[in-house]
Amino acid sequence: MNLSNVKAEYIVLGFLNHETNLELLTFHLPKGKKESQISIPNTIGYRHIAIEVTEIEEMVKRLKSKGIKFLSEVLNNLYGKKLCYFLDPEGIILEPVEYDSSAG
């Protein structure tokens, strides 16, 4: 990446019974430039990640207890899924989604 004096944190999300992992990184050093419109959904570029979860209400409760502020309550859509939105530390929109296994 051609960066020096890097200080960063990351988390790896692994998917059960799959070889797929998702790594999320945040850089503390060197300081980067923050996009002013990063949280506006229709801004061009990477702005949004949806992640399948189970027991979304419990997950939201747990994250709220840690100080995470949500952009919406848990919503039920017409296609049998529950979803909500919050921002990561850089302002990227994160969307946990719980699919209803009984919905066709």
C-alpha cells in the first residue's frame, strides 16, 4: 500500500461452513482524508455493506449497549427480511439483515 508508520485495527468476519472471510480495517496512522459525503447512499463509490445476521433484535440491543447509534429501528420488508442501518467509524453505512427462513 506504500504507507509507512502504519497504526491500524482490523476485524475478520468468518462465515460458518465457508472459506469466505470479510476483513474490515480502520487506519489511525497515517491520517487519511475523510470524504464529506461518504454517508449519503447515492454518492458514487463504496458506501454500504449488508451483512447477514441471526437474531437481529439481540444484535441491535448488544450494539446499542456499546454506544452504537442506529439510523433506523429494525424494519420488516415485504420479502421476509428484517434490516436496519448504522454507520461504521468512517461513516460507511452498515446494514445487518436477517432473512426469514420460512419465506419462499
